[in-house]
Amino acid sequence: MTHHLTRSLLALAALSAALGTAHAQGSTADGIAKYREMLQDGNPAELFEAKGEGLWKQKRGPKNASLERCDLGKGPGVIKGAFVEMPRFFADTGRVQDLETRLITCMETLQGFDGAAIAKTPFGRGEMANVTALATYVATASKGMRFNLPQAHPQEKLMYESGKRMFFTRGGTHDFSCASCHGEDDKRIRLQDLPNLTKNPGDGVGFAAWPAYRVSNAQMWGMQLRLNDCFRQQRFPEPKFGSDATIALGVYMGVNAKSAESIVPAIKR
């Protein structure tokens, strides 16, 4: 608790200094960018990456096996370049999967874990916490590479079109959609810039920045949790982990982010 409090206070101090600079320069956006730059040095996400590497190589589960033969779309055990081509279709499961759901498939088939039980585990707990660490490790291996999600398989195309419809669907008590916040250029809520995710928003922005470490709550968030929180803010029902809805939105944003450079693991306020 003390460690998290200290980190939060340091983050707030950094933000205050950054905003002070921004005021002098007349640009809040520049101040926020400076704040993130200051925090990037010693990003706690590195701890999650290290944990994920250990879990990837460790023999675990009922089958006492590692994940070093896990196929993430580039062949068994290949992680470099896999993240920037996901979500994608996998023939062995017959569905489009993102990084987190694919990792659970490997944990189930290679190590003998109960995939359904993991998917029902709350974020940040038990094996779900391990999935986040693994995703951070795998995604970091593609840092600096550019997104190029495949769209050759009919299921990949279907997921893109489904994600597009969902992105613009309004509902909930506040009549929000994803596009309410992320459908236009130059939008902001409080001090937070809102990237336009209907197109490539730029290097390391939007889809190209997750998994990321959230300073405000000292947590590592993958895309599944990021989307979960967006649904919450829209006052929609909480989606099930790995649901077709979350995968479809991931495909839509990922395809739109084509050629954007991944900066994972990023750091967020």
C-alpha cells in the first residue's frame, strides 16, 4: 500500500510539473505528453513483462509444461511480430482470437488449465493476473513494429464489420457509443485527449498503446480490461472476457491502426 501511495504521489508531482510547463507554453496536450515521458523512465510495466517471461518459460499446470510451444499465429514459440497481427483467425479453435484469449487457449491445451475457469476469474487475480503478465511479455516483443492485422479469412472480415457496427451503436442510460468519444478528431475529456479510432490515430496511440500500466490505480491493463472499462463508462452491461463483442471491437480498431507503431508496454495516467 505504501509503495503504491508513494508511486501515486510521484506521479501527481510529475503531472503538476508537466502541466506547469504546459501553462507556460500554452498547451495542455504538450504537458500531458511531457508527464508521460517523465513516467516512462522506470515504467513499472517492466515488472509485469519480467513476470510474463518467467511464466512463459516455466513448467506449470496439470501437464507440467511451459508455453514455449504456444502458437500465436507465427508458428510454435514465435512471439516477435505476433502481437501486431492480432486479433486473427486460428484454425485449431475455429475462431478469431486476440492475444489474451489465445494465451488462455495455450494454457488450456499445453498446460492443462481450465480455460473457462480462467476467463471467469476477475481481472488482476489468480491466473487472470498471469494472463495479463504473459500478454505484456508477448506484446513487448513486438515493440516498434507496425500493426498489420490479417483480413484474408471470412471470419476476420466478419469480425471487422461487426466491430464497426458495434463501435457506432448507441445505447445505455446515457445513449453513448464508442464513437461518442473516439469517432472524431480533436476531442478531449478533462485533460485526456481522445484519439479518433475510426482511422489510424498515429504511432503509439489508441490500440497501439495497450497493454499499458495505469499509474492512477497501479495496475497493468490489457485490451480486454480496457474495453471492459469503456463499456462501464458507457453504462453498458459488463461484457464477458473474450466475448465476440470485445474481439470484434479489437479487430475493428486493430485494422484501422494499420501501420501504427506499437509502443507497448505504454504508461497511462
